[in-house]
Amino acid sequence: MQFLIHKDAGEQCLKLQGDSYHHLFRTRRTKKTQFLYLRNLRDLNCYTYSIASLDKKEALLHLVSSKKTELINPPNGHLIWSIIEPKNIEKTLPILNEFNLRKITFFYAEYSQKNFKLSKERLKKILENSCEQCGRITALEIEFLNNLEEILTKYPNLAILDFNGESLKNLKEESILIGPEGGFSPSERILFKNKSVYSALNCNILRSENAAIYATLGILIPKAGINLMG
């Protein structure tokens, strides 16, 4: 763990309870004499705290110092992802977070199963745990829109990951959209018939979560000056 995320990091005094307390003092056996490093994912500061008191259920922390971290690797890219089974999204989310993706917009495509519901709070917690492990100091933005029409209204310059497109290494757009397991419906294809379409040319048929990873790499790798896409 690189640091602990707490929504009130920066306050002079903090109480640690629940999962954070259990992880630090039960699992990691943190000593009362140790300093703790906290972030809030809203600013770039790392806050150093001392442990003022410690009992069986909570710890009281006092702020010692704060230091702003230079953001040398700003997040990039925008993935627009039609909703699939939540457990598959939840498994993939930490990978996309580690890749330093800037934003994900979720929506229901026509072939999405409408009984699949995502909890924004659960996704936030997964991302916080990922940030603590990988050292990311900015939050991956999560957005929800209702359907493809709303997506195209808000993001008219998006690209599509689909069949019969050109190599993803030629991607010029900032935002790329991927469909659900069943692909796009005929009516949806009409809506984006004038959009740029890219494909995973050297791959077999990708599951939606693997397409999300592939698309994210397609956005980020060219920005790093690397060419891995076929």
C-alpha cells in the first residue's frame, strides 16, 4: 500500500474506523509510533499523520505535515463502455485505473441486459483500493448516461471499436466506445455510421472487458510514443 485514501485527509484531526482501521492495525500490524500517509484524491497533497491514540475500534490521527506532489503523468483518455455483468466490470476497473485512464462513461446499449446495475459507491471503493496499491493520486472519473443517443449528443466526436475498422494505432479521437457482449444493434449502427471505426485486427473476438482494455491501450500507448497495435 502506497498511502491511505480518506475523504477528510488534510483535516487537523482524523478518526480511522472500519475497513481502514482493520487493514492498518489488524492486517498490517501498524505500530502506534509509525507515521501514516494519507490522500483524498481531490488535491495533489500527501498528508503525513501521527497516531495520537489507538484502541480496539478506532485510531485518532493528528496532522504533522503536507506536501504537494508534482503530477508528472496526468491521466488521459475516455472510454465509453456499455454496461455488462457488474462482476466483469469490477474485475477490469483496477486494470484501467493502473493504466491511468482519465474517464469511463457507462451506458445501456440496446443489447445490454437492463437488470445489470452498477453501484457508483462500490466502483468508487474499488478505485480507491486500486489507487492505494498502484500509487495513483488522481481519481478516475466515472459517469453514467442512459443510452447511445445521449452518448452521441454529449460526445459527438467519439470513435467506435467494432468489426471491419482500421487499425487502432491510427486512433485520433480522445473518446472510444465499445459495445456489450452481443455487439451493436442495427439501429445503433445507423446512429454511428459516420463515425470512425477501429478494430483489433490481430485478435480473435474479444469479450467486452478485454475490448475495454484493448481500447484503453489504443488511447494511451500512442501518447507514450509506443506502437504495439496491429
